[in-house]
Amino acid sequence: MVEIAISAARSQLGDLVRRAAHGRETIALTDHGHVAALLVSPQVIEDLEDALVFADYQRRKAEGTLEPGIPHEEVGRMLGLR
């Protein structure tokens, strides 16, 4: 993770955003030496959200608290495939 002071980031914000968006590089913006904000790619956030959803599914499956799903045949009928 690259750290850069907010005051220094002002003049290069466009470049920093592109680095985060396209290079999947996390940029930490610091204020008086403390991380105040992070620039990250939207894909990184989506990947983390997917991982959280999957972890929640695994937990509920292990606990036996999953709600019943829709049978495969019914999904096919709902989509007009059967």
C-alpha cells in the first residue's frame, strides 16, 4: 500500500485514482501522518463483498440455518426453459 499526504495528493489526484482503479493498487491518503482515506479499485470492493456473501453462506450452511432454495426444475420452468 502506498501512502501519500493529502496535501501532496491534491496535485496528482487523477493519476492516483487511475493507479487505484486500473492497477488494483491501494493508495492511502494520510492527514498529519494518519491514514484518513483509501483509494481502491471498485473491483477490490466487489471481490470483498462476494467473499463476505460466500462466508455468510458457508456459516449458515454449517449452522444448518440456510433457508430452502428453489428446486432446479422449478427454476427452469420459471425461466421458460422447460
